Amino acid sequence: MFCRDPLTASLVPCTSGTPVCPAGQVPAAAPATGCVPLGVPWHCPPGFEVDSTKAAVAPAPPPCKPDPTVCGSDEYGGVAPAANEVFVDGNAPAGGNGKRKTPFDTLQQALAAVPVGGTVAVAAGIYSGNLTLNKAMTLRGRCAALVRIDGGKGQVTLRFGQPAGSVVQVMGLQVTGARGGLFAQSAGETVATSLYVHSTRFMAVAGLAVGGKLLLQDSVVGPHASDFEPAAIGVSFEQGFTAHLQRVRIGGARGNGLIAHDPKTVVTATELLIDSTAVADSSLTQGNGIQVQDGASLSLTSCRLAANRSAGLSTLGAATQVEARGLLIDGTLPAADTLQVGIGANAISGGQLSLAGARLTGNRTAGLSVVDVDSQARAFGVRIDGTRAAIGSKGNEFGTGAIAYKAALLDLQGCRIDNNQAVGVYVADGPVLVRNSLILAGIPGKFPRTDATGRMLVGDVILADGVVLARSAPALFDRVVVAGHARACILADAGHLELLSTAATGCHFGLATQVGAQLVQKSVLLHGNTVNFSADGGLAVPTAPQVAIAGAGD
């Protein structure tokens, strides 16, 4: 259990008398007080219900569908006649004038007739899409269960082209068909509420303009159509677009659930659930829940990424920044049932990742990984547990809690790392800082034995270590407990290791150093191990598993 440190505002293990959040919640970001949910507190957002006819991809909840009970009895959702109101009913006779009693029978007529700032009210029915909304207005369907706009084999079902300073609101609709569902392609602002966007072939939702803004709330996106394109993506923001998602579920998308790229692209999300993303093409390198790249920024609060492929959250490229609080990433799977990764969260090629009050559980190969010079992963009050080896690992069984290599920085504060496979924390080449944390017992893994030339030897090495520091990784452990590992609590192969007020207990080797390791100790407890300290113990140090994931389009 973790609390906010009143002096530093970071998350640290709670002490007696410290106010704590209830189960399933974490402290809100300073300067705010109170608590926020860990993950999302619902299976379906408001206005939607569980679709019991469709199977879930564990551990994700079942898919959602629009809830018909919110439709009400009024055919236009309660919109009353007024000078700036235009009405549409696809079942009305042709020749109507847009009044409530004599409505238009097509959306094209209504969009042409509605004045700036007016409302188009839409009755139940299926309407032809490939429409452009190019002025300030409201498009309001009776409810998403009864009103559908379908783009067929066209390009974009609903396109937004309103000028800068104008606001378009859309609500209570299903948006289906076409290559794209809902595309914001101007510097105007779009507010989208209670939408069900699905069965598109390429992108369901996209923001594609400098200065453009989108608020998407209480909505469900996905899955793609069965004839999806090879480069399909669920939701995409680029070109300096700004988007906020609130109480949104993106389920069953292809390629990436959400992707943000380009400098000045800013995405924020509160209570966002992205689950069951699948690969989109034969390369089998995608299926990410979220991918942020090329200098974009993302901020998440109380979100969940469940049962996605390759990576739950991927931060890629210099100047790319991701911050998350109350994030749950669980059950990430490999892209295919072969030797593929299924990482919880990663930062590569200079990406900057910061997690606070999060949990990464039940992922594959690594719960948290950071790779490449200038990449950074910082975790405050995070639990990483239940990581297992990749499916089809064939004797190279890594299910590491946290891993860093190629000069990347790993910073863990107030974290609990437990029940992972083979190694709790593995660092090679780059610096690692671990403070106020617990690294507890996991389950053994194994990897093949080789000689100095790389030739395979008979028998596997059984790996069950708390911490492995390889290839001159400088490390600082301050107020850390490492306990219960079957091989070594701490294994330092080379480089500088500084231990301050740290305990290693209940392992076979408490602290094992190899030739070349430089050790600094102060107030260190080595107790209850079979061998408390071993210098040049000759323990095998495994090569780091491959955890880098190529970005979309790379």
C-alpha cells in the first residue's frame, strides 16, 4: 500500500498513521487531494451495457453495446421544435421541410438546411454517411442503439471541417462502415458524446489537423470490420492535434488501440479502457494498446489496458512523453503464439515514461522495460507482478518484472515487484535507482547454457534472482528489501553497486558479486540466506531478453 510523501509529493510505502486510499484506489496527483481509481471503475461507459452474446478476451471484460433503455419514448430524444432545429426521419415521406411534423428523410438535406449554431435531430433509422459537417452545429441522434450512420464502402462516414473557433457537437449515434468512422480534419473543436464507432476498415476515429480539438466521452470504439485493411488502427491523433478521452472504451481494434504521434500532438484521457487489440497484418509486430511516438505527449488518469498484443503501452522516440496515474496494465499477450513479447509498458529510442500509483500484472517477458540511450522509465508507487515468459519461449524463460539495457535509465521508488518469472529487476549497461521498494520472491525460469564462444552446453541454468546487474550497470539501492529468491537476492556481475539501508534475506545467496563488481555498502543487512555473501561466485549471468518493439510504420 502506498501513500503520498508530504515532503516530496511522490508515492512511498505507507507508514503507521498515514491516511491511505481504500482498496482499488491510489492518491490523486498533487496538488489535488483524495484518491482516484486504479484502472476504470466500470466494464462499459455510461449509456452502454455488456453484450453477453460476445466472448471476452481474458482478462478483459466482455464487449459493450448501446443500452436501449436510455433511448426514451420521444422519437427525437426530447428535442423540441424551434427556429434553429431541423428534424430528420429516414422513414418519413420524401419532400419534407425539416420541421418536426414534416421532417427531411436524408441527413444530406438536414445538414444543408441547418443554420450556424443549430441542431439536427435524428429519429431512429439507418442513414447514409460520407458526410461533412463544416459549420458550428449539433448533430443529435435519439440514441446510439437506434440511430446508425453508415459509410458503406466510402472514405469517411463523418468528417468534421468546421473553421477555427467553431464547435460541432455529435451525440447518440452509431457510426459504421467506410475506411474511416469519425475524422476531425480542421482547426475547429468537436465534442462527441455517446457514440458507438465500429466496423470501419481503416481508422475508427482520427484527429488530423494542427490546432484541432476533440472531446470524446461516454463512447465505445471498435471492433474493426472483418475486411479491415493491413494498416488498420483504432484511434489516431497526429499533426499537432489535441484530444481528451473521458469514459471511453476502445475494444477489439486492429494494429493499435490508440496511436499518437508528431510534435505538439497532446492526448489526455480519464477512465479509458483499451482492450483486446489484435494485429492488423502478417508482420505480427503490432497489437499495442497504446503507442505514442515522434514527440507526442500522453497523460492518463485511471485507465486500463487489458489483453492487448505486443505491448500494453509503448513510448517511442526522442521528446515523446507519457505520464500515467492509476493505470492498470494486465494480460498483455504476444503478437502471435510464437516467441514474441507481451510487455506491460515500455520506453524505447529516447522515450520518457512516468508511472505513479500503477499496477502492471500478468504480462509477458517484462512488466516494465526501458531500452536505448536517453530512454527513461520512472515508476512511483507501482506494483509489477505475475510477469511470465513469452509463449513458445523454448527454454529461454524470462518473465522479468522490470528490465533496462542499452544505457537506458530505470528509476523505481516506492515499488513492489513480486511473483515474476526468473528475475525481479534486470539491468545491463545503464543506470538504475531503486528506493523505498520491495523485490520479493518469484518463480524460477531457465535459459540455455553456453561457453565463451556461444556454443551450447548440456543442461539449462535455472534462474530465480531478485536483482541482476550485468555489464557495468551503475546501481543505487536505498532502503530496499530483496527477499525469498531461490538463487540470488542480488547478483552484481560488473560495475558500481551502492547499497544503503538495504536488506537481502531468505535467498540462497544474499549478495553475490562477480569479478569486476565495485561494491559500496552502508547499513546493509544480509541475513537468513544459505550463503549471505559470495565474491566471484561464478553464477551464470543471462543475456537480456529482446524487449524492443518496432513502431507502427517503422
